[in-house]
Amino acid sequence: VQLVQAGGGLVQPGESLRLSCAASEFFFSSYHMSWYRQAPGKERELVARISNYGGSVYYADSVKGRFFISRDNAKNMLYLQMNSLNPEDTAVYYCNVPTLNVWGQGTQVTVSS
């Protein structure tokens, strides 16, 4: 089981970013997927979750209406579209397969003017 992340970087407040997570070596469409983040000095927190076929999604209150999780099962890809970013969104973001406890390598998102 492997999750390889891409995206992230440094943006200014109000800008957008899209994170991606490429899954391999497991039957991607059978599993719910999640995005977590960990800010400096804080615990890792759940940002969003999507069911195996995308019919059900969950968002943390702090990102609701700004972040959007999606997946493409044909491509074994998971995405996190992040809009209206603010400095409080600065963190390392991780994709995750909850039931397998598998994590991507993490990608830094920094929001700063």
C-alpha cells in the first residue's frame, strides 16, 4: 500500500491550492479516504473524509465551505481543493486510508503574506 502526495507550497492569504494523493498497491475504490493536517505544536487533526465512491463527505468545521475533498477511482487519486486559505491553515497535510492506517509522506502548506 502506497500513498504519494503532491501539491502544497507557500501561498498568500485568500489564495487557493490543490493537494493530490496517488494511491497504489491496494484496491482504492474499496476504501474511505481522509485528509489530516498537523500544525506546529499541535496534534494531527482530521480535515476531511470521503466515502469509497464519493457519496458521503465530512469536513471539519474549520474548513467547511472552503475545502473540498474529491476522488477519482479510475485514476486512484484523492484530492483536496483548498480555497480562501488563511494563516491558520498552515500545516503539514497528510492523506490517509483510515482502515489500513496508511499515511502519505506529508506536504507542507504555508499561508503567509
